[in-house]
Amino acid sequence: MSAVKNVMKNNYRNMELDEYLSSTLKDAGYGGVDVQKTPIGTRITLNVTRPGLVIGRKGVGIKDITSKLETKFGLANPQISVMEVQVPELNPKIMCNRIGPSIGRGTAFSRACLWTINTISNAGALGAEVTVSGKLRSERAHFEKHSVGVLPKSGDMADKVVKVGVTHVLSKMGLMGIQLRIALKDQAPQEFEYSDVTSAAEQLAAEKQPEPQQQQQQPELQQQQPEVENSNRISQSPPEKQVRQEPKEEKAVPVGGNANGQG
């Protein structure tokens, strides 16, 4: 068997496995399956909202699922692990399974769609869109769309961000199809802001300027300290060596003569 046929066969088997698990684990809140081949066997991860219903008492439920997958789909040594979905409102398959039973019980499809959109937007999604098609109000089939937020429709961003879920409901008017598309905010590329490089460089230069001035002032202070010490030494010289000059007495000169008394 060629590699292309082998890949197509595996994808077709995974699609059948997904349909079987979605119908079997509908009450447990089935949210998807991840199949990985290992040298030991096939590792299968089930994403559900209520893992207790899948495992069962003493592991009876998960043993039954393991035996059925091994016999029906030919999986070699399947190893099943159950994971709980942390935010079920952002999983399109889980929300589709919630819309279907509500419409089947008689709830108006427009009311169910609006409730679903509000729940998804409150959970922090980037955008959501619900499409309902079939015999909605009359014998003639048509479709209606309800959307909220931003939802990429094409390009690489749509492939990475948008998740799709599809389900079918049998109503009194006939078969109805429901498609739910959710854009996840966490997987969208991060937003960025433009910052001026020159202003940032100026701020860094201004912060670094005071540092060299302080370094230059320190040697000057060290040079001034010896001069102060020398001046203190001069002022503290002993009093014996200091020469004291006494003021000279002046002789009184009589009027009409000189200093010797001669006129």
C-alpha cells in the first residue's frame, strides 16, 4: 500500500471513530478525540466534560469502550485516557451538542442560537457564528446565520484560530443542520505597538549621564583632603617657634622742637 493510500485510510478511520464516539458519549459532553500511533500501541485521548460517566464504576465503562474500539476499528492495543475540558463554552462540538437537544425539545432555533452566542462571547472568544439550515419556518428550506465578534473567513489565520463543529437535529418539520464556528482568542497572533526608538535611546543616555560625574568628583575630593590636612598641621605649630612682634612705643614730640628737644 502506498503512503498516500495509507494516509487516506487512517483519516477515514479517524472520521468514523469520531462519529462513533460522538454518538456514544453524547451524554458525557464529548468534545473530540486525539489518536496517536506509538510503538507500544494506539494512544487515544478523549476530551469530555464529565469524565466520570466515561470511566464508569471501577473502570467498567472505559474497558467496554476499549474492547469495542479494538474489535470494530481494528486498533492494536488501544490505550485510552480521559481528559476533562476546562472551558466547554469554547469547544464547538460541545456547544453543538447543547443546541441540538434544546431544539429537539421544542425550543425556538433563534432563541437557542442567541443563547449559545452570548455564552461563547462571555467565555472570552474572539468571535462566533451559528448557521442553521433546513425547514425552519415553512415547507421551503432556507438558512439563517447569527454571529458576534470578529470571525476570520479565509487565510492562514482562519485555519489556526477558527474551530468548527457540526451536528444534525430531527425536528417535526424535518432534518435541520447546525454549524458552529468559534474563533479562539488565545491562538490569535499577539498585537504589537510601535515605539519610538530615538526617545528610548535618549532616556537611556539621560540615565547614564550622572554616573560618570559622580566618579569624577570622587578623585577631586581625595585630592582636596591632603591640602586640608597640611593647613591643619601649619596652624597647630608650637607657640615657642612663633615670633611675636610687640608694638614700638612712640616718643612725644614737644611743640616747637624736634624729637631731641631742640628748637
